[in-house]
Amino acid sequence: MSVDALLAPIRDHIAGLGFELVDLRRVGTAQRPILQVRVDRPDSRPGQGVTADDCAGISRSLERFLESSAMVGPRYVLEVSSPGIERPLRWPEHWRRFVGQLARVRADALGGRRQVRIMAVPDDEHVTLRGEDGAELTLPLADVREARLVVELPAFGKPRPPGHRTGGSAG
């Protein structure tokens, strides 16, 4: 079965478990397909995402679901993991959630893979990006071949913005 045919049922099943589907890929061979499923908690923040135990539980539940509905053959491999900090951006809701963030996007209109800032998502079919040169471009999401968030680490030695608080306890 194709990834497109699996997408809605898998997304619904994972949502029923209280998680969100971040990415779904089918790799491997026709005889031994590998389903790569990336999940997260809705509105997760660093340090509050899915755990290894969550992934194991989702994997067991999803495996039972896939086998009972005969959506995949008997020789598939299921891999369930967190999206990681440089998570993929696949669907309009991902782009909306991360407006203002940096992303590495591969699209012909960008001339290949470029680091850009997500500026807006005017509708479910388009995203507005700002390149490193400051120019903004609105392009169809269908034209994006691959996109991932970019981790922004604070620069050492630079002053912190007003109101910025660091971790730890107050003396």
C-alpha cells in the first residue's frame, strides 16, 4: 500500500493515542517495506516531547492496527521515533506552528537547498519565506521537496535580549 493511502488512517490512529504524526515515509523494498513514522506531542517544547517509552507504546499499538486492518504485508518493518530537534516540516499546520523560525528548505524556486526564515502561511497551499538576503518569496508548499527546522543556538558573548531568563535556580 502506498504512503498516501496509509497517511490518513495512521494519522488518525496516532491522534487517537494523543500524539501527532510529524512524518511518514516508506523506504526499503517492495518485498520488505520499512515504514518510518515520526511522532510528537501536540504543542511540544524542547524537553517535553515524546519519550522512548512513548515510541514503544505507539509502535505496539500501530503494529496491531496495521496488521488487523491488513494495510501492509506480513514482512514490513515499523520504525517509530521522535522527529528530533531539526524536525521535518511536511504539512501546513507544521509551517504555521513554526512561523518565525529558521528552516532549511529544498525547492527549485530557491535554487536548491537554502536556509530561510518562515514568515507566513497565507493558506494551506503556500508559505512565505525570507532568504538570508532579506528578500521574501511566497511559494507553493507542493513545490517544497524537503524542509527541516534549523536549531538556533544563542551566540556566545552576545548580549541576551531584555527579559531573557536562563535555567537554574535563583540564588
